[in-house]
Amino acid sequence: MVALADTIVNTAASGIVAALVASAVASVKAKGRWVVERTEQEKSMEEAVRAGMRALLWRELKNIHEQAMDEHGLRVADRRQLESVYAAYHGLGGNGTGTRLYRDAMNQPVID
């Protein structure tokens, strides 16, 4: 009778432990999926912000370039601003027409 009671207790304990372990594993898996989904969303949002910043910086490069062309040169402060804007633009992966605008404006004489 004692052996039967021990067997029942051991079986019940094993079942409870198995259920707890299964629940913990399921919880960890669910959390892992949530973290992966969250990371993908954050990456997507970060890329959207980077693309938006590149677009705004490109627009500023264009504005400075137009000013340089209209005035046939750049003031020292405007050259510094151009360098700063271009460094940020290039750091975000911008190139191509933004680089052309930068070089073209930097080739203008300094006026002051």
C-alpha cells in the first residue's frame, strides 16, 4: 500500500513538474517571438527615420547649393554648414546627387 501511494505521489509530482516545465518553455518561446518581432519593427522604423533624415539633409544640401550658385560663392559660415550637413548626410549612407551638390558648392569661391 505504501509503495502504491509513493508511486501515485511520484507520478503526480512528475506530471506537475512536466506541466511547469512545458509552461515555462512555451512562455520563453512566446517571449522570444515577441522580441524577434519587436526587433524587426524597430529596424524597420529606424530605416524609415534614416531615410527621412537623408531626404531632409539632401534638401538642405540643395538649398545651400542653390544659394552658392545664385551668389557665385559661399560665405565661410555657409561652407561650414555645408560641410556639417554633408557629413551627416554621407554618414547616413547618402551619396550620388548629394555628393555632386556638395562638391559643386565647395568648388565655389569664398565670399566675405
